[in-house]
Amino acid sequence: MSGFIDRTDDDIAAAPAGRKPGQHPRAETRTGTGPQSQPAVRPAATLAVTSAATALALMTYTAPAVTLVDTAADLHTGLSSQAWLLNGTPLGLAALLLVAGSLADDHGRRRVFVWGTLALALTTLLGGLATTTWQFTLARVAQGASSAALLASSLGLIVHAFPTPRGRLHATGVWGAFVSAGIAVSPLLSGSLPDWGTVPGWRLVYGLLGAATLLAGVVAPRVLAESRSPRGGRPDLLGATAFGAATVALIAALTLGRDGWLRAPVGLLLLAALVFLAVFVVVERRSAAPMIDLALLRSPAFAASSLGGLVTGLAVIGLFTFLPTVLQRTLGMSPMATAWLFLLWSGLSFGVALQARRLAGRVTPRAQLALGFALHAAGTLTLLGAVDAGSWHRMLPGLILAGIGSGLLNAALPLLAVESVPAARAAMGSGAQQTLRYVGSCAGVALTIAIATSTGTDLAAGTDAAMAVSAGLAILGAVGIAGTRGRGRGRK
């Protein structure tokens, strides 16, 4: 990890006499041994811990992707209920990301990060012990809620540790690369662990991820410095409740909708989502310390950040979450073979995200997003017909194009999230974007499964239709991002 963390010229130039180059301008020497002692701001350590924990959160999120068939069989999960095995974690993420970001800014980013990491460790271990579909789903929802605290606060910690534009560009690029790294490593881990006696391999994965996350939670308080927004204020509990209820109702409707959009429960849930969203808007307009400043919606950069997160969930995460299951069912590929194949996509995403900082000054984050969506669309269209042909070789060019596009997205999204809001609200900006990302992913997974299975036994034809829809959504996203105007940086 340390090889990815370079000292920036801004940091060196900013170092006054008596301070070593690279020492954070806000760093203070830790003194005393009492409870009030705080670690000094350590940029490299902060980036290492937050990036590692982020990778673990994404590994937990994607863990069922290549083991869905085995997990569903072990839990006796019916076909119509398998979407819940995938959508549990994004449900928790979408419901609490904005809330967690606001709480982190106002009441301590390190505090929220540490508690979120420890809670993720516990809920991951509980997920590995689940014996029924509902137990596993509830554990996944709790994992998502815990991951929300971790992910939203991590970018706030990074912005505090890297106050210069160049340092922030580098740090968010590394953080985005480790999002891709988590997605890349998880399928390999999930597919490589065999059953151990009577214990299925997918349960062992959850045990290992839970233990690793627990270690990150124990290390974090020792190396992270606390930071918070100067505005203070009480938690916006009413706004948090309204927004969480709206998100849960919407995602439940999207997940149930694949069994019939005209059913009464789906309609009632959609109506409830609209009502709770209206309540949220009213509460935020009247609150002295709102979770989100609704005036930000008029900022082109914030609009681009939000649209980018939503379309990434809908078009990219939605398709690539279910596609490994399609290959196992149609081509008879093993979980491990599927993991190696998709490593081409996720590995390229990691490498491109890590190097994308070199585009700074030549390509704006919004242009990078538009290019990323265009490449995803091109790659997805290239995949058409590969499943029907029964050839995984046909998928290689499409996976390469889509992987490069995904890397550009993962590098640009976190930078745009923190640059589109005032510095003191960095965690809230991250939470807002990622909320839409995981709302989109829930909708994308439900939509992909519904389209792919709509043709009955011809899963290949349904998958082609789902790919075409994913490509169309990505093209719309690219056009929408390119259509934003003005600097709209939002940073004060």
C-alpha cells in the first residue's frame, strides 16, 4: 500500500521551517497518555487504513456474486427470492449512506468510521452463520448499514488528511482504485475456498472477511485523527428517518417488482417512497442543520456527481453483479473459473483507476465520467451474443473495454463527490453520491434479473436484452454528464 502513497509537491512546498516535508499542516504532536490525547494527522496511514477498509467493504458487498448458486441452494432460496440475497447490502447502504455522511461530518469522522468497521465485522460473521434466506438477508442489510458508515466517513477523513488539491487528487484516486480492488479480489476469494467438511466454502469467505475487517477496526483508532465540521448541531433524526424510510420503500418496491409491477404491494411501496421523500424535503428545508443542503442540487458539479453515482449503479453494478450467475447457469462455469474471467474486468478497473490521476489537468472529472460510461456501453454491446454462442472467449474484448470504463468511473466519482461540496461537508457529499450509486445498483440488479429471466428458459436471449438496456443507460448517463455546464465546484 505504501508504494501507492506519494508525497506531493504541494505538501513539500507547504512545509515551513521546523516541520519535515510531508508532515500534515494540521498535524500536532501527540502528547500525554490521557483519554484526550489524539493521534497526529498521518496522511499515508489514513489513506492506507481507509482504502483497506473500503476494499473489505466492497469484498463483502460482492461476496455472493460468484457463489449465488451455492448460497441459494444451501439456504433453500427460491428463484424469485434470490434478488434479496444480492440486494440486502445495497439496501442498507442506500438507506444510511447520506445519514452516515452527515453524522460523520458533524459528530466525528473517525468515530463513525471505527464503529462502522467494527459493526461490519460483526454482521459479516453473522451472515456466515445464517441458516435461512431471511437471516442471511437481514445480515446483508446490516452489513450495508455498517458499510455506509465506513464508506461515507472514509472520504471525509481523506479530505482532512490531504488538504491540497494535488494531494486530494492522488488520495481519492487511490481510494477509488481500492474500490475496484475489492471487487476484483472478492470473486477470487469466494471461488477458491472449497468446502471444509460440512461447512460450505461461501461461509468460510464470510468468516475470513469478518476477521480481516475486525483487524482494520482495531487498528483504525490508533492511526486516524478525529475531524468534524465546525457547524456542529444536533443530528437531523427526523430527516434521517424520513429519508431512510423512503429509500427502504423504494428498493423493496424495485426488488419485488420483478415478480409483477402492477401488484398492490409494489404500488403501495412506491407511493410510500414518494410520501416519505416529500416529508424529507420539507424537513430539510426547515432544519437549522440539515443532512443535505438542497441548494446543492443547483450546482452542476453536484448534479454530475449524483447522476454519475446513479447511472454507475444502474448500468454497471446492476449488470456485473448478476452476469457471473448467468455464466455459471448457461456455460456451466465453476465459481473459480467465473472469478478468473471477471478478474480481467475488475483488474483493469483497478489499474486504470490507480493511474487515472495522470489525467489531471487534461481531462476534467466530468469528462472522465462521460468517457467511462461510453466505454462501458461499447464493452457491453461487444458482449452481445457471447452467452448464446457458449464461448467465454467472445467476452474478452467487451470485458476489456468495460473494465477500462469502470476504472475511469471509480477514479472520477470520489474526487467529484468531495469537490462538488464545501470541504467541511465532504463526508455528506460522499454519502449523497454513494446513496444514489447503491439505490441505482438495487434497481439495476432487480432490472437485470427481471429482463434476463423474462424469456423463460432462454437465459441467453434475456441476458442480451439486459446488456442492451445497460448500454443504453450508460449512453444516457454519458450524455447527461456531458450536458452539465459551469464549474460548479461547490468548494469554499
